[in-house]
Amino acid sequence: MAGFKSTEKYIASRDLEVAVNAAVTLQRPLLVKGEPGTGKTVLAHEVAGALGMNLIEWHVKSTTKAQQGLYEYDAVSRLRDGQLGDERVHDIANYIVPGKLWEAFEADKPVLVLIDEVDKADIEFPNDLLLELDKMQFFVYETRKTIAARHRPVVIITSNNEKELPDAFLRRCFFHYIRFPDRETMEKIVQAHYPDIRKDLAREAMNVFFQIREVPGLKKKPATSELLDWLKLLMVEDLPVEALRSNEKQVVIPPLHGALLKNEQDVHLFERLAFLARRGS
Amino acid sequence: MFSHLILGLRTAGLPTSITEHLALMAAMQAGVADYSVEDFYYLARATLVKDERHLDKFDRVFAHCFKGLEPPAGVKVEDLPVEWLKQMAEKLMTPDEIAKLESLGGFDAIMERLKQLLAEQKERHEGGSKWIGTAGTSPFGAHGYNPEGVRIGQDKSRNRTAVKVWDRRDFRDLDDTVELGTRGMKVALRRLRRFARQGAATELDLPDTIKSTANNAGSLDIKMVPERHNTVKVLLFLDVGGSMDDYVKLTEELFSAARSEFKHLEYYYFHNFPYERVWKNNRRRHEETIPTWQVLRTYGPDYKLIIVGDAAMSPYEVTMPGGSVEHWNEEAGSVWLERLSGHYRRSAWLNPTPKKSWGQVRSITMVNDLMEGRMFPLTVNGIDDMTRELSR
């Protein structure tokens, strides 16, 4: 069995490995949840890489319908062709546009399907995909054809928890909640991404980063992806370590904080804290 | 197999079903979690738990069901019972050796030698069902999975990390039956939004399109319907003063954060119990009160009434005219509450005190009866139930 393990670029905890391998072995979808920026979407890319599969991404939006993943019937083109007297109009199959799942089902070798941010869609969206994900087949009403998967694809579904997913849908999935990595894991992740980062810079940046996460009342706590962006900026700017250093008494707004704090209220909060600290000292 | 785990989970209130149980079995059969307890824990978690709110409960049930698997924290050779060591000595050493050692230093010498043996074996012995080695099935030694296993002095254990994983209970703050914290607020907000959002966004008006296309002699004429607007109106009555102030602040923040989702959101304050007067401004509450009748007249029955209060007071404040602690009320509190809940088609009472303790306070039971059981705790779960109740 081809297993999924931490790669050079992606540090996966053991529980994540087990969950992914279980989903791959039993050919059931894996539902991944977690704080934004903890690597849910990246996971799919890494699993696809590790298993040597092509990745088909289906990004869900608030307007996405389940049907769009299967196929769409382009009635407007057909109507237009009909009015222009095009010959194509007689065969309805010409106006069936395959969706992402169709593409995955028709593939010659097993592929990995990423259904990204499933919670963004309408509340009925997951319910409409129950049978399709269970049996890996669906029926095209217009052409009276059943499309069945040649190879059951590996399905990874991510959710940001904006909507509750229906029970029937959850029953068919494996579930993994990506926790925010602890410092040790975070160090590994940073090492994996920037092997040539200066040790002292990484250490100080990490201090600042975890300090920021500790600040109560932040609207959006910075997560892994923010840290990585910020480190990259720090490396490009080649800042001295001293710029990052802050002691207990003094709270400074970290340089290039735009990469970490994504919300003007949070920046304000920091400015206030810094101001109070200056006045107190 | 493992049915006691499933049953335990169901008893703890997790919606675990037979489908998941079978999935776990299938995964075990496929060898996903080979022979590692830790992997089994992770696998069981991925299969049986589908929501991070339940992770903490799962950890607790798992710890309970597999209590035997826990290796006891570091039993030292020194702590082992003497009789057992004696038996061990007989098994590990030849009678000749024992006799020799006995002549040298008696029982203590034998024990010394045994400790040495044990220590040596710890390094070398792997697998097998013999005495101490590692990864074996014998009741003693480390890395083994005998339920009654005793671990002999070893600093690191493969199992212990796993036990620690579920005993650490990392997911405690994701449990939704605890009171609202910062994260809880976020989730609660989403629940409120869900109840506020009615109808979908911009849509193609199909019947109208067909009609006008036909009118247009077949050439396409698309008609759209405008986006449906939010129609939920909320009237919030908040108990202020004393112990309620923190909760009131929380509730106010919660509702104003969800404000954009409501068509109208109106606040009124009261103290202990809504009587004939309420007020909008806490600082000027004695000068600027508004008759409750006026509120009833201004906001029609289509508003959803949410009263937030701990409902802990003297029963007289509910039942008797003049029972209020602040002023003389002509009509009893219960009359006013019935009037309010009768006027508004949908109403609920949010109580920030833990649900467990409600039965102990007489006035809470009375208010809950007056609200016909529509009193909900101020937790994510409670808000969820409330929104469901209010949007029915």
C-alpha cells in the first residue's frame, strides 16, 4: 500500500497520516477541517504528489451547485444555436458540459479530487453529492447515460466550519481536524520551507509570532501560512534580529506586520498595547 | 469488537452509527492501524468523530474504554513485588547460579543480578512472548500490549505518547456545551446568521423568462428576480445589574456582531424581570423609561423576542403584584411575561447560568414554565437550539 507520509515540504502529524491512509485505503472521502491557514488545501497537493496522482481541484463558492461538479446542460447555447439553425442542435450531448467529478471519473488512472471549502456552498450542497461520492457514479438525465468512475478517485474535502455539514454526508467521510501546530512542529515546518533561514532570525520571529497569537482579543490569529509569508518578507528585507526583539515590558509592533495582522482592528489593538507599554515604562 | 467503544460514544452523546463502526472495522482489516495503539486511536478518531466539537468527548470515552491499555507511569524495577522477582529469578537463572549468588550475598545479591538481567534484556530483547523484553506479549516490559502490562523503568514509551494524546484533552475548548468563549462566540454567530438568512441570492426567474421569451416570439429574454432581503427582526430584552452585567455585555456583542444579518435589532433593558417599564439607556434608566405597552405596540408580533437573564430571583418577583425589588408593580411579573410571549409569535429566554443548576432555583423553573420550556442556556448548543426554535 502506497502510504502518505510527511514530505520535505509538508510536515504531517501522525494522526493526519493515519487519517489520510485510512481514507485512501477504504476509498472514502476525507473531510479536513481546521483554522484557516493551517494547510488544508496544501494537504491535497501533497497527498497527490505522494501517491503520484493527478489533482483535480474543485473550488466551491457560495453560488456553486452540486450539479456543476457533475455536468451542466448549456441550455442557452442550445437555444441560440436553435435560433441560428445550427446542425449541432439536434444532439443534446453537444450541450452537456462535464464538471470536475465527471472529469475525475473518466480519468484513465486514479486521480485525487479536492473539493475545497465545501462549507461555502449552499447548505444542501453536500447532500446533493451523497450518492455520487458513495457510489462514484451519477446519471445524466439528458442523455440517459450513467457515468461511473473507472477508478475510484481519492477525495479530499476541506471545510472552514462556516456551515454545519449534514450527518448523512459526514457518515461517509473520514474526518480530521488539523490542530494549530505547536512550537516544535512549527520549527520543523519553517525548516522545511526555508532550509537556509538564519537560525537567530527564525527563533526571534517564532517568539514574536507565538506572542502575537497569545494576545487576547485578536480577530484573526495569524496561522502557519501567515508566518511563512512573514518569514519570507523578513528574509527578503534582511532585517537585523534586533528589530524583532522585544522584552516582556515592551510590546512593539513587529516589522512588516501586514503579513501577520490582516485586520485593521488588530493593528489598532497592537498600537494601543505598544502605546500603553511605552507609557508604563 | 470495540462495540463497547461505540456504545460508550453513543452514551456520551456522539452521533456514531453502525456505518462508522463498519468503516472502522474495514480499515482495521485493511491494516491501516497496524499494531500500534496510537495509530488505532487516530484511526478510530478519524472514523468515528465527524466534528471537532466531539473530539474532547471522544478522548474521554476512549480513555475510559481502553483504560487497561495505559501503561502505568514508569514502574521501577525496585518497586516490583519481591515474590514476583523471586519467581523471575527462578525462570531467568539456573539453580546453580542462584545457589552461587546466595552463597555470595543472599537474596539481595540475587535481586541485584536480576536487575542487571532485566536491564540488559531491555536493550536486546524484542518480540516474543517471554519475560521482559520489549514489543512482546508478556505481561511485563515496555511497548507490549498486554492489558495488565507493567512497565519496567523506561523513560520513553511508545504507548504513553498515545495515552497522553487522549488524556491531554486538547480539544476541550472545542466542546460546544461549555459556555461561550471567544471561539464559541464565532460559532454562535454563525448559528445566528443561519437563522437570519432566509432565501437564496439573485436568481433567474424561470417562469417569467419563459413567458417573456414566448411573448418575444422565441428570442431569449432573461428575467431576473431581485435578491431577497433579510426579514428577520429581533427584539432583545436584557437583564442588567449585578451578576448579569458580564453576560449582558457578551450577549450584546454577540447580537450586534450579527446585526447586519437582521433587518431590525432592538435592545431594551430591564432589571430582574420585565415589568411595565423598560429602558434603552442604562445610565439614565431612572429618568428615561419606556412603557412596555409602548414596546408591544411599536414592534409587531413578527419580531422574535429574546429575553436574556439569569431568572434567579425571589419567587414573589414573578408571581405577586408589588413583588419587584425596585418599585411597586401593579401587575405581577408573570402577567407581563405571558403578555410578551403571547404577543410575539416566537420568543425564547436565554439563560447564562449552567443548565445543570436550573432545577435548584425555584424562580428559574417558574420562568421556564411560563416560557413553556423555551429557556436555553447561553452556550453554542443553546443558541443553536434557540435559533431552531425561533425560526420554526
